[in-house]
Amino acid sequence: MASLELEHAYGPQVHLLDDPFLLSLLAQLGHPETTTSQLRPLLRRIYERLVGAALAWEFPRIEAKIPTRMLQYTEKGYYEGPILDPETKVVIACLVRAGVLPSEICYETLSQVLPSENLRLDYLSMSRKVDENGRVIGTDDSGLKIGGPIEDAILLLPDPMGATGGTVCRTLDIYYGMDLGTPKEVIALPMISTPEFLRRLQADHPEVVTYTARLDRGLSSPEALAAVPGTFEDERGLNDHQYIVPGAGGLGEILTNSWI
């Protein structure tokens, strides 16, 4: 994995992918001239690749012997080697609204390699709670559809924008507070994240493994930007209203064409 990751000082739970294809897709996704119709296929390519990285490096595997169509010609027509363990259980937390499409992409991708009875897609409707100055002060929970236990399952959190970390932390607090068991692993999949997001998860939920395609720290000092990510405490990726810089700008609004 070393050749596919950026060096950083955030600890072993964090994986900053060094993938020019993903970075090129993200550059297009955040461009001011990219339209809603262009955004959705870009997001699909990004999340297929991002969840693929998590599958490759975090999910259990087994040795298998599987017939191929060549078996009709030769007794050696078997694939023998590693595959993802089909007994793996996965729960995907869909965080409405920007997280809907990423979560559904993850669900569709996983359904190609794991049996459907081991997959579940939960829906959690949450929005930013802001003060009179527009600063984020928490989350409002307006609706939950959680389909059962998370015991011994891998819990995926495909919230696309890892800004403050508040939504991911609140999601985990909800699951843990409902006495649904202990997941085998928790994996956050923000396509863009900030130093504030990574520090918040380390402090509040150090069990979370994070895979992210891009670390945005555009408001950091020149010294921090020149250093290995995670070295300086003054690293910043959030403006005073807690929006990511450079970021992508209103992803949920653009995806739904609804600006509220």
C-alpha cells in the first residue's frame, strides 16, 4: 500500500490515497462549470475506486477454487486463489443527502462480490445545525431507518465531505447508543477530508479507519503546507463557516439541484 499512499503523520488509521486518477476526477467534480448531470457519473467513478481501496486492504479474504467456463475444455479450468470472504457482513450508513448516491454506489459495488443477505443499507437523515453567525454547532437528526444489529459487521460511512467530523461522530453515537452490538470494523470513506476531520475522529472515535482521496488543508500556514501532512497543529481546511477550502462547494445542493 505504501506506493499508493501519501506520507502523513495522522497515524495508522488514516489512509491518504495517492491516486492521480481520483485526484483528476475530484478536480473535475469541484470545477464551477461542472453541472449536475456531469457530477453524478464523476461521483460514481470516484466511489467505485474509493470503496475498492477499502475492499482490497481492509476486508477479510479466503482462498477459493472456482470453476471458469474453460472447465468444459480442461480439468484445469479453475481459478485458485484469494477472493473476498463471502461470509463478511457489511452495514452501510447512508447519510442523507450528499451521502445518498455514494452509499448506493458502495452498496451496488459490494453486491457484485458479496451475497445480498450479508449487505444492509441504513438511512440517517441529518443536517448541519448552525448558530446566528452561520457556524456549524452540531447536527439535527430528523429521521432514522436502521435495519438491525451491527454486531460483527463492517460498518461503512461513505459521507463524501469530511469537514468537521461531526456527522460521522454523531452517526456512530447513534449506532452505539441503540445497543446494536460492536462492529468488526468502522471505515469512513470521505472523498475529500480536512485536518479538522481527521483530528476529530482521532479524538472521539479512534477506532475508525479512514480512506480518503484528497486532503484539503488550503487555509494552513505556508510552513504546514510545505511539511508532511499532520505535522503542524495549525493545519486548516475549514473557513469560518466550516466549509472546506478548496473543497467542492455545496455538493449536496448540486447533486439534488436544491439549494436549501
